[in-house]
Amino acid sequence: MTKKQYTEEFKEQLIKECQEVGNVSLVARRHDISPNTIHGWIRSLRKRGTVKPLPRNDEKRILEIQKRLEDVARENNTLKKLLGEKELELAVLRDLRDRVNPR
């Protein structure tokens, strides 16, 4: 018996389909896959979270790492801006609270 290798995209598609249908056995039967295989994919997805594995090819791996780093840097800058806005808002509210007569 040979072990099939499924792509990550295929696994994600089946997991999404299972969530939509709500029945792993039905989806497994449709695609002629063991329900235990799909349950294993769901378990591993829950374990690793939303992190997708890196490609095996070195060039693709480096490009993917650079892309992820840029995404994280962009998100970090957005969060810094939001934090700065909230800090300013809190400072204004504290200033108003500390005034004797705010009118």
C-alpha cells in the first residue's frame, strides 16, 4: 500500500469543505479519502495554528520568508500607529479627568 502525498492547498480545501458541510465522513467519501486522514489534517492544523509550512525549494523558501517578513513589518507598523493613537486618546481623557472644571 502506497502513501499518497497531498498538497497543502488540497488539504486546506478539504478542511474548509468539512467545516462548511459539517460532516467529515461525507467529504471523505466524496474524495475517496479515509476520514481518519482528514481528522489528522484537522488536528495538525489546530496544533500549528494558521502558520503554513515553508516550501522545500530554497529559492521559493527565501521568497516566502521575505514575503512573510514584509507582511509582519507592515502589520507591526499598523499596530504601532494604532497604539500611538490610543495613547494620545488616553492622554487627552486623563487630562480632561484631572481638570477641576472641564467646561
